[in-house]
Amino acid sequence: MFNSKMQNFPQSRSAVKRKPAHGKRLDFDAFRTKDREGERPAQGRMDISFFFLIIVLQTLGLIMLFSASYVTALQENQNSLYYVTRQTFFAAVGLVFMIGISYFNYHWIRKFVWLGYIAGLVLMVAALFFKNEHGANRWIAIGPITFQPSEIMKFIVVLLFSHLIAINYKRMKQLRYGFFPFMIVLAPVLGLLVLQRHLSGLLIVLAIACLMMFIAGSKLRWFAALAAIGGVVLLLFAMLYSMIKGEPPFSMFSYVGERFQNWLSPLEGDITGSKWQTAQGLYAIGSGGLMGVGLGNSTQKHLYVSEPMNDMIFSIICEELGFVGAMVVILLFVLFVYVGFTIAMRAPDKFGCMLAMGLTLQVGVQALLNIAVVTNAFPNTGVSLPFFSSGGTALLMLLAQMGVILNISRYARKPVPKTQEEPSAKSDDRA
């Protein structure tokens, strides 16, 4: 009798509809998903629109890579197909990996999050002992295989932050849970990137980390304090480094000041030195006009633009396809981010939501930074354009991460239509 009376008892407002906490940026319950162990939805079909976007971006990337690289490839390797052949091979292998990974339950990755973090730090330290060009220590070369540990570390940071947010998502507005744990694991990564003189990697990792924390509910003023404290620590570290090396103060960041000056006046004075890449890229963009000079007809790729198949490939896109072609590429990346966020918001749990969102942000932030650098809206930092720039191991890593997002989409739940909400909930909102 007691149970029957309780069933007829009117539900409280909180039981009918739980309102999000004040200032909460990401309503994890907006799509009525569950986050209980052992209560996972059945695996379904992958998100076809996201898969199609990846194929379109990768196909367009290979076409533009061939057009942008064949002159340099012929000059350096006596084979005009060198870069596109190599990239096509890695793209084919990466797509196989992507489809294969899309069938594996993404939750198993979470079991290795701390092991992956330690392994990533070891690889980052190991890169310091490999001498690279321009005084940077970003690459590890083992025989014919070369790769950047920072590419792996980007994924590990997203994975680790997703894990921490899933644990602390209800306490993200508390400094103890929503800030300190993230900074403790992030500080060694940023420190190693500084030692590697990898400015673009530092910016991308920091941007992804801060955006994920902000979306999950961390307070904005914490990031302002972090910027102030981080700036002081960085200056002290630079002075200590210069004293140990016996170099002038802040010598380890001298290249940053030079790039900043070149950014302010890219076409003034002598452009045959450090300004060359930026200046020639701007000439290429200006030559494209509205419709471009035509696919394959670029002049600037004939040994004028440095790294036309890598960091500066967007300038060749602008020259050959014009403003219209450049906008198509930008809109494809915007659509990529939109569909990726849609998959994230329909994930069955908080970990899947933040993992899909973080991986989508990684591509979006990197594409935005590359386009900003090429157009001189941001100082030159040497960042590649996802799906377009040459780089075999980076492409494999990228497509593997796309496989993770596709796997999350297989478990995605459809949102409950608003028309199906309880009438009592609607009247309660009006009240």
C-alpha cells in the first residue's frame, strides 16, 4: 500500500526536470544520455556524414599535395611523384586503421590513459637528444622512420583531460578539481615543448586543454591567472636556461622576437632572409584572385614558396583555386567541427563526449592556426594543415583519431524531440 501511494504522489520539480547549474557551459544531460558502468548502448552504424567529410578532405588534400609538391619533389628527389606517392600510401593505410578502430569500443582506451601519458613524456624527453634543423629538437629518427612525439602527445592530452573531466565533471567549478589536476599533468608537457622549441605544438596543446576545461565548466578567471603565472615562470626559466648555457638572456626565445617583427612588416625591407616564406606565401595568395590561376598552374610553387607541400600548402590552394576554392576548404573544416561536436553531444557518456570534442577541437584549432599563419594573421610558427600537408606518421595518427570519433558515433544516441517532453516540465519552466 505504501508503494502504491508513493507512485501516485506528485513528483517534485527536480524529479520532473533537472535544471543545469548556473553558468554551466555544457549540459551533459541535454540528450538524456547515461553514464553508468555496464550500461552501454548497442553498437550501431557510424556517422556517414562525418566519414564522408573525412574522405572529401583527404581526397582534396592529396590532389592539392600533388599540385603543390611535384616541382619540389623533382628538384630534391628527381621524382615528381615522390611526396604524393608516399602520402597516398600512408592515407590508404590510415583509412584502413580508421575503419578498423571505428569497430573497437572506445572505452578500452581509457584503461591505458596513465600508461600512455608516461610513455608520451618519455618520447618527448627522447626527442631532446635528436638534433634537428634550426636548433629545434622535435623529431625522433629511427632509420627511415621519423615522427614527432608531440603529435602523439596531443592525442594523449585529449584522452587524459577527457578522463579527468569524466571523473570531476560535477565539481569542475571547484579549484581543487576543475583546475589543479589538469595543470599538474599539463605542466610537464608544456615544459618539454618549450625545451623542444616547438612553439606551434605548445600553442595547439595549450589551446585544446583550455578549451576543453572551459567547455566542461572551469571558471574563466582561472585561465587569466594561469596566463600571468605562466608568463612569469617562463621568463624565469628562460633566464635560468641562458645562465646555464652561458648565452645572453632570453636567447632561447630570440627566434620568437624575430618572427614577431617579421609578422608586423612581412613585405618591408629585405625579404630574402627570414621573411622569405611569409612574403612568398602572401604573393601566392594575392595572385589567386577570385577564381585562381587554375589547378596545377601556380607560379609560386616553382621554388619560390618554402615548404609548399607542408606548412604553406594553403597559399598554393589560394593561388590555384582562388578565394572561392580557399573558402570551400575553410567551410569543409567548419562543417567538420560542427559534425564532430554533434557526435560529441550525442555520446553515451561524459568521457566519450569530451573525447570526441577534444579530437575535433584539435583538427579545428590546427587548421585555424595554419590558415592564420599563411595569411599572416598570426606570426609564423610552422604548423601543418590537417589532411593536406605532407607527413606520413602525422597522417596515420590523424586518421586513427578520426577512427575513435567514428567509433563514438556508433554508440551515439538520438536526442529526445522537444515535443516528447512531459507537459509538467514545460509548465514548470513557465512558472
